[in-house]
Amino acid sequence: MFTTLHEEKVFKDPVHRYIHVRDGLIWELIGTKEFQRLRRIRQLGTTSFTFHGAEHSRFNHSLGVYEITRRMTEIFSGKADWNEDDRLLALAVALLHDIGHGPFSHSFEKVFHTDHEEWTRRIILGDTEVNRILRKMDRCFPQAVADIIEKTSTNKLVSSMISSQIDADRMDYLLRDAYYTGVSYGQFDLERILRVMRPKNDEVVIKASGMHAVEDYIMSRYQMYWQVYFHPVTRSSEVILSKILMRVKDLQERGYDFKQKPLHFLSLFAGEITLEDYLRLDESIVHYYFQSWQEEDDPILKDLCNRFLNRRLFQYIEFHPNERMKDWPKLEALFAKAGVDPSYYLVMDSSSDLPYDVYRPGEEERLPIHLLMPDGSLKELSTHSDVVEAISGKKRTDHKLYYPADVLTDTRIDQKIRDSIQSLLTTT
């Protein structure tokens, strides 16, 4: 069992000004090697190719989510539907919710079919420093933390504090990502939202008087996704990153003799990666391999690594697959004739987002935001907000085609082939 620290610890933070730590449990968890590893995993992956300030880490974000949750527990303290015994559980979940992320997380997961939430569970329940500290609370405490992160817990109130359509995780990453990218889209009135949050039954609700602050938050999220997270230049760098990892995997399977063997990836290729192997992976390790692989004999791996490290990214055009289905095989054939492997140099990429939705039985569970009315009743947000109603349930999707622009100017490629490629790429 843990006690309150003799003296409060603080982290200076550009988003929340200060992050306050008063509990021995939280202080010890921050000091674990598994949590410290998050310093070497960037929050926004390759976004710094587009917004050069976006170098912040998942360590920063995790502390921020903890701080927002800590403030929520202070506001909830003494309220009828809040159990004070859940305070440390909520704080531990907030701090550890992203501990399973790998390097360049989403690209990494796509190529190797891993799941950061599964690795979070394994870190919390496995033979780790994190697990040993959590067990000091209670032998069942690690499982309680893992269940909330996995969304299988019966404690729906704590779950909604960390994972819902208005939660500590989203509120921190919007503010933090806006700050480090230098954009204004992600700004909203966090102080006001926290002041009007209330625990009600098994969810976090918003007092009706705070509706406009929530509208601002939802529109901020909408703008951040389309102006930052789905920025086409960032997606171009992610495409190249994914193709590097795919090429290495393919070469390994074909028995290619690497000058710099991908030792940290071998268990991943074999589909038998251990927790110890996974925790060795971070972005500094990946960058080391990319630097080394610029000297490989394989021209595709060499070129892709050079492009990624030196920001020689792919060009992009709008390309809706349903509307241009006939053009895709033509482009693949032309790239192959030009001696440019379309498997690595011609990529369709789609991004989509649903900014807010009401609950729809039978579909992916997205619990709606409820307003707490003056008479104590609960009303779903979009029934009272024209702004939210206008975007509720409306999924937006964007399709891009990525390719190396130098294919069109490479004089080693037959002019007729280049002209044909150019004609198809400029077709609208």
C-alpha cells in the first residue's frame, strides 16, 4: 500500500503549467523503465516532417492525461456518484493508458499486425517493474487497471474519464498537439469543461451551462484531424515508413544478406516477439537501422531510407478508388514498365474520421456526451446543440494517391511511359 509523498513533486509543463504528483504509487510508476521508455516514442510519429515543432513524446502526453484526470478526481470528490476508492485506479489508468505504444506506432502496427493496447495489457500484467509496483496496492490491482484500458471493466465511470467522446486522453492530446505543432485549431476552454463535469451514474456528464465549451472542443477535434493528423505530407512520410518496414520484412523472408542485420526485428518477423524484445524497440533504434540501411545493396531499401531520413517525400493527388478503379491497374503497369516497383512506389491511402456520434446499437460503441439539465435529467448533446447535430454521425473520408515525383522527370525512363503516367495522374 502507498502513502502520500512527504513533499509534492511537480513537473513543469507547457500545456498545464504544472503537473502535480502527491501519491507514492504514481511517483514510482513514473520511475519505471517501461514508462521512461515513452520518452523515446514521439506522440505524433512522423508529423514533425510537416510541423517541425511536433517532437513531443508519449511521456509528455501520458503525464498530461494523468494531470487532467487528477483534476477531475478533485472536482468529483464528495459528489454522490463518485467513489473515492477509485481515485488511485483512475490516476494509474490515466498514466499508463499509452504505455504499450511502439515506435511510429500506427505504421508499425499496420506492417507487423501488432496492437498497442494488447502490449499495454502485457506490460501491466507481465513480469515488469510496472506490474510489481501495481501489485503493491493489491494483487488484483493490475488486472483492474488493464480491464479499464481494454474497455472490459464494469467500472464504467472511471472508463469514461479516460476513454469516451470527451475524456482526459482526448483533451490533453488536442491541446498538447496544437501547442507543439503551432496551430490554433486545437484550442478550447479546458478550465470551463472541467468545472462543468460531473459524475452521474456510470458516466461523466456535462452541466447544460457548459454546452458551448463542449461544442468548441468538438470542433477543435474536427479541425485537428483534418489540418494536422491527416495532413497529406505527414501521410506521405508514413507511407514511406511503412514501405521501409515492408521491404525489410520481405528481404528477410527471401533470405537477403543484410550488411546491417535487423536484429531488433527478427522476433517480429517470426511472429514470436517477447515482451522483453518489444520493450527494446523505440524510435532511436529504428532511426539507427534506417541510417545503416542507406548503405545496403538493395536499391529499394536504400532509396526508401534515404527518402525518409532526408525528407524526399512522395507527391500526392486526390484519387478516389471507386471513381478511378480502371486507372489503378494502368498506373501499376506503367510503373512496372518504367522499372519502378509499384508495390513500393505507388500507394493509395485513405483517412477517415467521425467527429461525434450518438449511440447506435449493434455498431462500434461510441457513448454519446450527455448534458445534465437543471432538473437532473440527462439529454444527449446533439439534441440541444445545432453545431454538434450538424456533424453528428457524418463520417468524412479522404483518398490520396502517393508516388515519387522524380519518376516523371527521370530521363532514364522512356518519354512515352512518363507522358502516359503524367496523363493518368492529371486526370480528374
